[in-house]
Amino acid sequence: MFSMRLEDMRLEDMSATINPLSNPKGEKKLCELCQKPAYRQCTKCRVTYYCDVAHQQADWNSIHNKACELLIPIRAPAPLYSWQADRDHRMQIQKRREQLMELSHAESKRRVVEGKFEEALPAARLSLCCAMDVYGPNAVELVPAYLLLAEANMGFLSQAERYLSQAQWTVMKTPSCSGVVLHQLHRTLGRLYTATGSYRSALLHFANDVYYASKEFGLNGVVAAAGYFLMANVFAREEKQDVAVSLYSQVASIWHTHLSGLVEQYNQKGTRGDRYFDEAQLAEVNRTLSVMLEAQQQDVETHQSTKLSHSLGQSALLSHSLAMLWFLCGDHSKALDFSRKAAEFIRQCEDQNSLAESIQSLIGQVEKHLTTQQIPTIQQ
């Protein structure tokens, strides 16, 4: 409660009341979120307006805290320049819009993956506005922004359907639309039909998603694996556990192979400081692997004989994958926790000797990093 009050106080310091009647003739200041007449202004950037404190707080929590300064050169009146200087200025503004579009898309996507749909909306709207400024109002490049808004509105299905219809219409008008856009469209349509309980339609769209993702990124790539994972979730809801388990196993194998390759690359090239995943990707990979690990651990508690051995093997594989994920992202404490879990699962499983060696190797690396971090620096 106290921390919330501190946050509100800080926001109040950055908020000023404005009178719409004082605007220059023909100029209207509209709320960033609802497009109604604005009565408040962000005093930090002075180019963003809101109808009330609640909308300013919502925008700040979603994206404005990171986008505030980026918006100033985009929205502030342009100074008078010579022809060449004006051309250079416009090119800089275009680059700033592209940067803001990518930032807001990533922030919104991360919140969608985390299930924070309301927080995702302001960032998703800003991403769409920037995309329109960069590409124009009817470009196929707007489709990812429409799809993101549809995902963020899954709690309000009529709104989600509206954005999906806009995305579909844009794709239909673009015969040369890429496989990347088509896989994204079918994936979001599959999610919509899953949310409405239309599982047959959901599976059809996820199958198309996997088809286009496989063509663009490979049949056993991690992009296609996300489609398999979503299909498995649908089969699980239909209580077709054998199909779901088979697909989950395929997803686990794809991610383990991919992460093993990244760790090998890390060890060979010494690519310290490289960023393997952005925040949205990390949240999505972590969620995918964690959901499957939780399901396998439940199987360990209920299954016996041959199925128990399979569940233990999958639990070891997924724990090892999570350990590699956090190792690559620099969280060595989490990496060690999951490595030890993987070692415990593998100890109970009989025929996973090669995996046991990889797990022990990773434990050694992680412990070495943690030991190094604990050694105090000697000042001369």
C-alpha cells in the first residue's frame, strides 16, 4: 500500500492539469489511451496527454515509463531547417519511430506472455500507431501489431475478433504476403478459437501455423515448436493425453537441442555478454518449458512402470533445458537449481547416461561462475 502511494506521488509530480479551452484554435489534445478530450499532461515529455490520472497511470505502467523521452522529438513541433537538414531530421525521426515501434511491441508481447493483458494494451496500441507512421495505414507490416492487439484483448473477444478481422483483411489484400506473417496470423486465430472452445477450428489454424513456420524456419525449429505446444494444449483440453504427451515430447526435444547448441556455441566462442533472448522471448520460453515440466512432474506422481521411466526422462530433459536457459541469461542461481533437479530426475532414470554427463558438466560450469562472483575484488 505504501509503495503504491509513493508511485502515485511520483506520477503526480510528472502530471499537470491542462484546460482544453486554452488550446490554440483548431488544435485538440486527446487522451493517449481513449482519444477523449485530455485534461492532464506528462510534464516530463510534455507531448503526451490524458483524460485523467487513471489513464496516465495505466500508460506509465505499460510503456510510457520507457517511451517518454523517445516521444519528444517525434511529437514536438519540428524546428525550421535548411532542405538538407530537414531531410536528415526526418530520417532521424523515422529511425526513432522504428525504435519505438520495436520497443512497445516487445514490452506488450512480454506482458501478454505473462498474462498481464490489461497492462499490455497501451504498449500494443502505441506499437500500432508507430507502425502506421512508419509503413502507412494499409501496409501488411501492420499485421503483427493487429495480432498483438488481438492477443492482448483475449479477455474481450469482440475486440480481439475486430483486430483479427483487420489483420485478415490486410493479408487478403496482399497476395505476396510472407510465410512469417501467415504463420503469425494462423497462430493468433488458433488462440482465439481455443479461447472460445472451438477446438477443431483451433487445431486447423495451429496446423497451418506449423506449416508456414516450418517453411520459413525449419520443421524442427523453435518457431514451429511453439505451434506444436499450442496444439498439445488443445489435445490436453480434449483429454487426448496420448497425443498431447507425444507433442510435448517433441517440443521438449526441439528446445533441448536448440539450447544445447547455444551452450556449445557459448563455450566454443566464449560469447560472454551476448543476449540470446529478449524479455518477451525469455518469458515465453520459460513459460513453455515450465508448463511441460509441471505436467511431467504430475505424471511422475501418478504413473508407474514404463510410463514412470518416460516421465522421469522428460522431467530431466526439461529441467536441464531450463538450467541451460537461465545459464545463457546469466541467472546462475536458477541455473544451478534446475541443474540439480535434472540430476535428481536422471538419478532415478536408468538409460540417460549421455544426458547425465551434460547435466554434470553444466553444474560444474555454473558452480564455477557462482564461485567467481563470490570472490571479492582486490583493490590495489
